[in-house]
Amino acid sequence: MSNNHVYVKVYENRFVLKKLGDGARPVTVVADEPFTTTRLLVGQFAAAERALARGMKELISNRWLSPRPVVVIHPMEKIDGGLSEIEERILRELAAGAGARKVALWLGRELSDAEAKQQAASA
């Protein structure tokens, strides 16, 4: 099951997803519709959810019964002063809506694959 962890970095109107533990290359998904607003990294929830779901579908194998992944979601922009409770909830629900069975939210420097796996394991 540990090979079913995904590290998602959230940027303005795009996601960079990486499946951890299998040497996979990152997948970058640019939203068809902008989801970032002037004040919020994710201000348009439905557009962000569609883009992230598209990236998850591309990243995760198409096996019919493949287990849902554990996702570490990491906002990379618009985090000055930390996140509000609402922003944290948006990111968690975004990942869950895109197919995550568990979600770990990370704030801070970019994680290595090993560090991201540790965060996923503690979700």
C-alpha cells in the first residue's frame, strides 16, 4: 500500500503530482479554468477539483480495483502568514474529492520523496 502515496504541490492554477515510491515522473496539470483568485490559491473549488481529478486519473493506474491513494497536499504559493482554517479545509476536501482516501496537509519547504512518504504514513 505504501506505493499508493501521492505528493501534490499546488501552484496558481496548476498542480504538480508525483506518485511516491515507484520512480515515477511528476505530472503537471494546468487548469482548463482558472481556480486561483486574487486572494486565494484555491478560490474556485469546482475548477480546482476537476483539474486535480484529471491529474490523479493520469497518475494512478487504470486498474479497476486500484486502492485510493493517500495524498500529501502542499500549497506552494499565497501562504504568507499561514493558512486559515477555511483554506486548510479547502485543500483537504479538494484532495478527498479528487479520490484521496486520506489527506495530509504540509506547509513548509518542498519535501523529498522520503519525507513525503513519512507525511503520508502519518495521515
